[in-house]
Amino acid sequence: MTNRLMIDIETLASSEDALVLSIGAVVFNSDRVVRDFYVNVDPYSQPGGHIEVSNIMWWLQQSDGARQAFFNEDYPSQHPIVALDRLADFYHDNKIAEVWANPPTFDLAVIRNLWKDTTGKYSDMSFIWPWKKEMCFRTAMRVAPNMERLKRDKASHHNALEDARHQAMALISSGTLSVKEE
């Protein structure tokens, strides 16, 4: 079976230079979610991370569970380089064929900027995956005739890992992925 990666991030801005709070990802295939990855990213190690007041106000309106994910002792905050190295290892260890995000033009662009801002090096993410592997969940939702909006617990909204898992399950339930694997 083909392994794919769904990535989701939570941030404090809606721009590519946003301060990243967390990165969640799941490995999935046409049948199921296989593994997961989650890391909180140390906000104090992101001096270039942009914060928007409107995002702070938005986060204050979200569930306690969504906000508490950033303070979970099971997932202590990691320096951005450590977080991205762990993400790269997760990608390579699982032999990923496609990298999905909702949309990649935000989530993956923010990850690129996080790398650039913390290392001082511009990266096209080829140190993790090539551009040609990037896929857009938002587009798939619009064009896949069988894509379902799966119901979910409101408390899990805006948790990077739970959002990635939910998006992967929606793709799996659509049957679109199994057609591509034939």
C-alpha cells in the first residue's frame, strides 16, 4: 500500500511567517491511518514568528481542549529545528509517496519559513520532501464526488494531530485513494 502523509499546523497568525504552536501529522493509506506524529513548537525559539491579535482573539474563543494541547506535559515544546528534524525522520521512516495539507500553500509554506527563520537558510523543503509530492486536501474536497464531511467532536477541532487525522479519514472514506493505487 502507498503511504501518504497528512500535515496540519496550528499558528498565531495567518501569514507564511506565522509563529507555529504545533505540528501534527498522520501516515495513512487507502484503508486506514497507520501512525501519528505530534510536536508542540517552542514559541520562544521563533523570534521571526509573526503574531496577529485577531488570531489570539480567535484562539480565546476555541475550546479549552484546543488551547490546552499546547500545554500538554506529554508533548513538551521542542525547539523548531528539533521539531522539524523529527518531522523529517517521520517522513523518511515511513517511505511517504505524497504529502497532503489543507492547504499546502499555507501549512507547508509556514513550515518552510520556520526552517528558514531558525536556521538562516532558505530551504525548498527538499531536505524533507520534493515539491512534486505536495497535494491539496482542500482541492480534493471540492473535486472528489464521494468526499464526506465526517462528523467529529468539537473539542478536537484545532488540534493539529486531530485535524490531520480527520482530513486523512475524509480522504480514505472518499475511495479516491484506492482508485489511484490500482
